[in-house]
Amino acid sequence: MAIQIRRVNPFSMQDSLVEFFWRMRAWPYATRDDYVQNWEWRYGSLSDPDPAVWIIVDGNAVVGHIAVYFRPMRFDGHGVRVGVPANYLLDPAYRNTMIGARLASATRMTVRTGEIDMLLGYGNKIAHTMFLALGDRDIGAMQSFVDVRRWYPVLARRLPGVAFLAPVANAAACVRKALLRRRPSQRAQGLVARDLSIESLLPLERSHWSRSEGFVCDNSPAFLVNRYLKCPYRSHRIFGVIDERTGRLEGLVVTEGATRISIWECEVNQSVLSEVQAIELVLDAIPNAENVVVPLLPQSTLADDFTRAGFLRNSLANTDRVVKNTRWSAYWQPKHPLAALFAETQRWRLWYGWSHH
């Protein structure tokens, strides 16, 4: 039987697909049961609606795989259907053939047929190079922006001999922020950040929100619960920024870490507060926070907002290896009605949590 590429329903082939990933040792887990748990979370939680999968079969054997997770997003109020390629894997015996490029190219049909508006790729150097060769636009790599909240433990860990200078470093940082910000930081009145449970997050209402202009996510509460709070191998928290006077939700921030905090996503009611203000409120609710790392596209206006708020680029950032080695690319049809908007990549207010990591 000839080698074939097929689009399949992943849930109808779960055993075969898990077996393929287990045979390739594609994920850093010790047992096949771990692979099953990870697969069920990935394919049941990272896509809205259900993901699409293409496989390469040689006879009855699966020898290649790529998935596309679907994500609802918005650009200046327009709904945008986005697909995120994920879990691209080939059996080593087939990696020096053209079959791998054909497999990756198959996902482009979702854009050409109008099933989605854009493919938004996240890949290492090899995968990124291939995506660009297939016609993707190079968006670039994320860069980590960091703000130090408590200088003593940071200096003691990195430069123990100068940890006694922590008060000086803190004073210098405050002066720097005051000089960078165009006007004194205004704390959004009546707002407080609260750690949300699954039960408290699901019923929260956002219909009153004025969304940020630019390219933003449009995640449902159920997606956020499955994506983060039910993740089997990373520990996330979701904070809601609540107006104590009305009880209404005005922002959502996803974090990881107890003292060195990473921000995975941030959504706000732009008429009430900014992303910078939302994250500052969340950090006030984490008293042990030493520093916060915010991975952003450095050429974006969102990155400019954090730079003006005093966040430092890369300095002291203990950045996740995957974040540092990931490159972004995008593919859309030149004649798409929103093509001119898509090309304004400085208006992409994207967070690392939109990847499949």
C-alpha cells in the first residue's frame, strides 16, 4: 500500500495516535499511561472546537502526525478563526523525504478553503524554517520582559556578594519607573485581584467588556478552565480582577509560579483598566512574588506598554527554554477581507498562552 496523508478525527484513533507518540518518545513522560493522560488533556482542552489531525500512514502504520488546534480570536471587533499547528512529528525513517513538507502543507487547506482565517504557527528553528518555506509570514520570537518586585532574594540568588545593595536597587527601580511613565501610575479604583477556582470562574460574565483594539483572544471560561486549571503537568492560577462596587469581572490573568511569576495570558475590559494595571493588581495579591516575567512580541504596542511601565527586556528573566526557542509565523490568504489588518503585526496583543505548550 502506498504512503498516504489523511485528515482524521483524532478521537476515533486515540489508541493508534498515542502509540505513535509513545513509540517516538515524543514527550518527556515515563510511562504509556502518562502519554494517555497528556494526549487526552491536549486534544480535549487545547482546541475550541475539536482539533483537526492529519497523519501519514505507510500500510497500517502511523509514521507522521500534525494537529491544528482551533482558537477564537478578535481583531478590532471582527471575529477571527485561528488554527495553531501542533505536535508535528515524523518517524525518523521518513524525515529526509518530502513527505514531511507535504504533511505540514496539508494544514494550509484549512485557510484556502475558508475553514479558518489564519494559521498561527509556533515552532523551533527547524519547524519555523519549514513554515516560512511554505509561505508563512515571519512574525519573530517572543522576548521576556521582567519586573523585579523584591530585589533582595533576586540579588542573593544571582549575585550573593551584593545582596546588601537591595534597598539601593529598589530605590533606583522606583526612580526609573517614575521617569519612564508619562504620568504617575493610576491604580484603577475599586478593583481587586482574586484567585479564581473552577466554580467561581465558569459563571463570570464579560458581555459588558470593551475589548482591546488589535488582535486579541476570545477565550471562553470553559476553555480557560480546561487549558490551565486542569492541566496535568503544569500548575497555573487564574486571577480575576473584580470591581468590588459592582461585583463585575474586569480582567483575567493566568499565572504560573509561586515567587518567580510567569504571565501566560491577560484579558481586560479596556474601558476600565490596561493589561499593565491588571498584572500589577495580581502581583499585589501574591505577597511572595519576587519578580514577574511577561513574554511578548517585542515589536508590538503591547510590549511598548510594558516598557513604558518600567519592565526590563530580558534582564534577570529566568525564561522557559521553550519560550526562548520558539518562533512565530502566520499564514493567511492575501485576498482575505482582513488581510490588511492582519499585516499590522505591531497591533498583535498576543500572550504566550496561545501556544500549544
